[in-house]
Amino acid sequence: MKKHTYWGLIEEDWAGFSSKIKFITPHFDTKKVTIFLGEEYDDDGEEIEKAPSNEELDTYQKTYSDFIMHLDQIIEDIKEKSYQRYIELYAHYYENEDKSGEKPLGIHTKEEHFTYLKDIKYLRILKHGNIKILIHYKIDQEHGIEIRLENNKIIDIAGIAET
């Protein structure tokens, strides 16, 4: 256990270290989202057991504050890029009754698609201005969707644990 001026009490949690501060936004349905601070595993695949240093926590605070300040634009970017990913990977199946065996989803805009991305699993704040947003993706529940940001720009969108 460790205490930080911004994050408060830092404790080992089920997927790394977290604090009592939660990510809350009207953009998603999840009311209070856990924020993990740092990686869960080291380069050797071992679970990290040492809490982030005060310097790392200060850096995570800046990354998170910048993220919150730019959240509206980030959400617009997520809508656009995740919709393009849907078109490239999923639309041929889910919009074709012959392939899916189901009525087409009828997703024709980024806003319609975003309704399938409303359930955040958690945020992970990392070094170098990186944040991972892990989402239960209603279209691909097996893989979910993970969005990786660097300095508030999307650098990758893939299944969970693939960015």
C-alpha cells in the first residue's frame, strides 16, 4: 500500500495497482470505471508486485488530467476509428443476413456503432502518455475492444490485450 497526493491510497487490485479514484463520464454506460496505474505484468510476463513510484504516479496524474481535458475530442476519434474498424472487419458479416443468419444490425453511422461500445471494463494509465481503454464490445464479446492512446491520439484499436 502507498499513498499519493492525487491518487490517494494505491493498492494491489485484481489486475495491477489502482486507487479509489474512478473514471466517470456520461459518454459511457459504465458508471464508475477502475483506473489501473501502470502495467500488470513485467517484460518477463511476471505480475508486477511493487506499487508505482511517486514519480510514476505524478506522470500518470498528468496523463490522466490531459486525457480528461481532451475527452470530448478523444470520444469523437474513438467513434470514427472504431466505426471504420467495424466496416473493415465486421460489417460484411453483421450487415448480411445470408452470412450471419440474423437480421442485419443496420449500423450506418459512427453514432449507431458507438452504442455497442458503451460498457468500459477499465482504464489503464501507462508511461509515456499512454492509456488503454478496455471495452466489452457487444459485437465481438469474445475479443472485446481495446483502444490505445498516446498523448490523447489513438495509436491502435484491436481486441483486448492486443494493442
